[in-house]
Amino acid sequence: MRHVLTATLLATSMLSLPTAAHAQAMTAEEAAQLRAELAALKAQVQMLETRLDAATAQPAPAPVPTLVPPSVTAKPATEISWKGAPEIKTADGWSFKPRGRMQFDVASVDAPTGVLGPRGGLTTEIRRVFLGVDGKIPGGFSYRVEADFAGGSAELTDVYLTYGQGPLSVTVGHIRHFTSLEDVTSDLFTSFTERAAFVPAFGFERRVGLGAQYKGKQILAQAGVFGDNANDLLDDANNSVSADGRLVWMPKFGETQLHLGGSLHIRDFNDQSPTARYRARPYVHTTDVRLVDTGNISAKGERGYGLEAALVSGPFHASGESFWQTMKRPGFADPTFFGGYAEVGMVLTPGDSRSYRDGAFDRLKPSKPITAGGIGAIEINARYDHLDLNDAGIVGGQQRAALIGLVWAPIDYIRIIANYGKLWIDDARIPTVTGDRNYTADTFGLRTQMDF
């Protein structure tokens, strides 16, 4: 722009010079005058250019800030996910999740006249109402606090703190004392409404103690020292202590999961007048009647050991256990009682299978739940159960049962179970109206449950 202006002014000045200056040769005086005029003109042009530059000067454009996109791998400070209930997690390792379950039972027991009285027939029960929370704490800690409100008052279930950042972990609190496959499998995932008879008969329950666990790819080893159930420890005279251990080999061959294990239990009552009592309900919980029952027996302790095996292959599964419980009775013969079961089952819906995790059966998850247009998962199970409480002069009775059950899981967190059982009782605690202690009984159970 500046050069165009200069050329224009110079051209205009040249045109304004005397015509004679272009027609003939200039004199020396005329040439000097022309040079003076051109110098003055050049000075004017420079002044005009300076003013033009000042008039047209623009401020330098502000720098455009560079937008840095957030990292796609950066985690938010807090995130909320849904796993049957909201789970809150923070980037520094905290987590918190409410948990619970509800089980509603309808059941019946039919036995000969005189055995059940008013405590038989068709009855209903709120079997369990668990409410609690669990989560993680930075540094490798995890926790759970849970109670059962089904009985009208809170009864502690799982209450513990665990530390572990690898295959090894240590747990202190109110937990199951490493008993058997049937006992450590959650009641949410059992094949029938009630566990095998030897589990309640031999007093398998949660106890206060300290336990350690090694969980490898194929090996699960557990051991601990325990007192008693939290409610029983309210009695100042209860000084019982036990050492319990369980070892499981759980290899997987292709799609086939194998489970082989055993457990050992040594318990001393440490009371002034210790007694023990072994008994079991007739495979339903809606009645308080126990058809087999040793009554209270003086003893200073007990020893138990069990063997367990299971197999999951596609839709098929099988499991079985044997457990021997020996009472330590100074001055008397030590009786040994036995319990066990054998079970087979099949998931009937295509693509579904019974789950297994960490030495126990797990949730039955339908591949086509009703929310996706399917019918959920359907499983059928059959079991033979045996409990023998007769030995060394103790007559507690024998209870054998043949059971068949049906499980329907319309979605992951809803489950309906129906089962029928035929029981054969020998040396029953309660005789018939005619005095017979050998008879049969029939049981039926129906459960509707949900958990979160």
C-alpha cells in the first residue's frame, strides 16, 4: 500500500512539471530547481506514509488458548455403578455397597399321628431378612457388616474386617469357621430350601475368631481359631475355643470344574459343666420339631472331619460330602456320629450352568432372563441325605431323606425353589401315638427370595 501511494504521488508530480521541461533540454538552473522540488516531494511522501502507518496500525491478535482434551484414562473422583444395588467407589480405593436378602417360605410336614401335634401341617415363615453393607478401604482392607432381622430382633451374621493384597488374606470377626462345601455355599445358592441335615445337626454356624486364607488358582487353604457364635458368647460361662481348617483342590479342565476337599475341626468347651446336643429338623424350617435328637450329653469337647467333592460340567453338576463328629467324653466311650449326602442336578435351559467360585457354588445366572424375552434359568436337582446320631450307647435316631427340587431364576437376583422330600426315621425322638419310633414323613417346601 505504501509503495503504491509513493508511485502515485511521484507520477502526479511529474505530470505537473512545465511542459517545456519535457520538450527540450533543461538548463542547469532548471535541473537544480527540479531536484529541489523532488526532494521536497519525497519528504512529503515520507510524512504521509508515517501518518498512514499510524492510522492503519492494528493490535496484535490475542493468542488462541490451546484446548487440551481430558485424558480418557483419568478416573473421576467418585463413580457409582449398579450391582443389584448402588456401589460407590472412589479413585483412592474406597468403596461402599448396601446388601440384603429376603426369603419367604411356605412349607409342610406330614408325619404319623402323635408325632407333630399342632406343630405340623402347612405353615409360612419369613426365613431370612438380611440387611448390611460391605466395601473396601485403601491399603488392602475390606469389610462387611450384616444382620438377620427375620426373628423380630437383629442377629449378627457376617461381621468382619479382612486384610489382603494378594493370594494371602487375614480376617477377624464373626464368620463361618471353614466347615464344608454345603455350609460355605450361601443360602442364596443352595439346591434346596434347607442345607444337608448334618450342617445344623453338628452346629455349623458363624463364630467369632481369626482366620487366614490362601487362595491360588487351584488351591484354597483356610485355617483359624474361633470362640463361639456371637449370641452364645453373651453367656459368661461360654469359654469354648476351636481350631478349624479346610483344604480344597479346585482345578478346571476345559469347561469342567472339579472340587475335592477336606476339613478338620478340634473344639474344647472349657466349661464347668459342658454339654453338647445334636439334632436336625425334617428338612423344613417352619417347624421346631426335631425327629432325631441326642438330647444334652456331657462332654468336654468334639472332633470333626469331613470330605467333600463336586463337579460342574456344562449344565450338569454333582456333589457329595461325608462328615464324622466325635464327642470327647472322659470316663465314657466317645460316640462318633455321621452325616452326608449325594446330589446330582441339571440346568434345563440351554446355555445355562450352575456357577462355582472360590471353593463354593455360586449364583445361577440365566443367559436369557425374562427381561430379555427369555424364561430365565431352570434347574432340577435330586439328593439322598443321611444323618446317623446313634453310637456308643447314645440313641439320637437316624434320618434318611430322598429329595427332588426345582429352581427357577427368572433374573439374576430373583429365585424360586420348590422341593419335596420323603423321610425315613429310625429310633425317632418322638414316637407315634402307638409308641412306634420307626416311621416315615413327608415334607414340602416353597421359597421365594430376592437379594441385592
